[in-house]
Amino acid sequence: MTEQRSPWAEPDTQIVVEPVRPSPAVQRPVDEPRAASGYRSGNVSGLGVPPVVPPPDVLIGGPDDDDPIRRNKRIMKWLGGGAIAVVVIGLVIVLALVMTNNATTPGGIFADKPDSPSDTRPELARRCPPPSIPPERPNQQVPPAPAGPRTVDEEAGISYKQYGNPWSPWDAAWVDRGELKVTYRVGQHFVTEPNYGGGGSDYHATILSGHVPAAVNDGLVLDLKCIGDQIAADVRVSFYPDNNQLEPIEAKDLELGGRPARLIKFRLHFSQPGLKAKSELVSIALIDVGRVEAAILYVSIPDTHRQFDQVADEAPESIRPI
């Protein structure tokens, strides 16, 4: 029987291990990224993979880019320089506008603020605004009109007593020269001094009515005292000599024809070459007829015809709203 020997029974065999040869060098393309300077394959790991290089900062200006303090100082310098440039440009523009007179002329950068929208309210509404707390005025029954002929002013919204001879219907239009420019178109009159002073003008006794815008929009509350004072001032400067002097008689609130009213009564003293009259009794009634316009009755009686002075009281008392 053949004896089988274990292979391990053979004499020891020398095993030669060849050293590992390095891999053949790989030719890199010219444009292939290379490892950053200072790093070699195997410095980080033994696998030979180059480290990932972080992207460079946005601002690249030299060797100080890696120092955040110096980089921030440089950025602040740039920003400061830009701000100074903006200021300089602004000063140059302003100086140019001033030298060409465009800075202070209308519409210039230093011109006054634009005017606010013009006030379109009636003159009396600006001068005499309605009271913030309207007075309590209960509805009053309109008393019947006195018997006899009546003068009716549709525009003013009133009627009043019509007188006979020497009074006759008014056929002209007087516009006062005051602030309100009230026009008096309806009423009665008679001439007391024709062609006085040889100037071709006649002097009159009058009972005239008119109206004036006095409220704002749809408001119906009027400041009768303020309005009455303004109308009296306008009459005085419009229809009488400049050197007139006022003698007040009365000024009161009352009701005329069941409506709120203001009555002002005074005598004007004056002197006019060629005019016999030296004074005149004036009565002005202002009536709130429930419209945006107040009704006015203006009565004037020269002192050469004092027998008609009672008309200054009778005519206002006869007023009725229509």
C-alpha cells in the first residue's frame, strides 16, 4: 500500500512575495483640476483622493482676502466712497438749480407747498360759517299776509307790503360794491331829489329786496347776526358818501312771517355837495326762509321825507315767506 504523505509533510517551500508595483502614471488633461498647492495625495487619507477646494470669495483683491477684518475694512471704504460720491453729485445738482434760479421759482424744489384747493364756498359761508350747534327753532305757523297789494320776490322767497303813491315799482338793478355783491332787483322807490348836484343822478327812497348765498352745500343753518352785519357794512360803503357816520338804533333777532330773522336799524349822517339830504334812516331785515340763500329787505328813507320813516318798520313786519 502506497503511503500517502501529507503535503504538509513536504519540506518547507520558500514562498517569494513580489512587491506591489506602482500603477502606471495616468496622464492628466491639461485643463483637469489639480489639487491645491500644499496638498498631496495621501496627506488626508491613504486613498490618494485630493481634497475638495472651497470656492473663492466673491471679492478678490489680493493677499488680504483671507483676513475678514481687512476685507471688511476694504468694503467699508468702498461703501463710504460711494456715499461721498452721491452727496457730491447732489450738491452739484442743487448748486446748479440755485444758480439757474430753478430752486426757488414756482415748481422748484424749494418752492412753497402747492396751494390747497380754492375755497369754493359762498363769501358769506366763509365769513359767517354756520354754528356748530344749531339753535332750536321749532316750526312756527306762518301768519296770514296783511290785506292789500303785495310785492313778490320769487328769487328771494318773500313777499311784503306794496305802497301807493309816491311809491312805484322798482325797474333797475343795484349791485352793492361791498364784499357780497348783492343785487337788488325787486321793490319800490320814489325820487326824492332829481339830478342832485347837476351830475345827472337822482336820489331815492327805496324798499328793495334781494338774496345772498349764505349756507354750505345743503346746510340750512345760517348765522344771521354775522350775515346781517356784513350786509349793513356793504350797504354803507355802496350807496352813501364816503364820509358817512353811523348812528346805531337797534339790532335784534326776531321772527318775521314765522321765520328766524335779524333786524338792523340805524341812521347814516353824511354831507354831499348839491345834496339836500344830510342823513338817512336805514332798516335791513335778513330772513332765513329755509333755503341755502338768505332773503334781504333793504329800506332807506332820506331825512328830507321823514314822513315815511314808519315804512322802515312796517315793511319788514309785513314780510311773509313764499
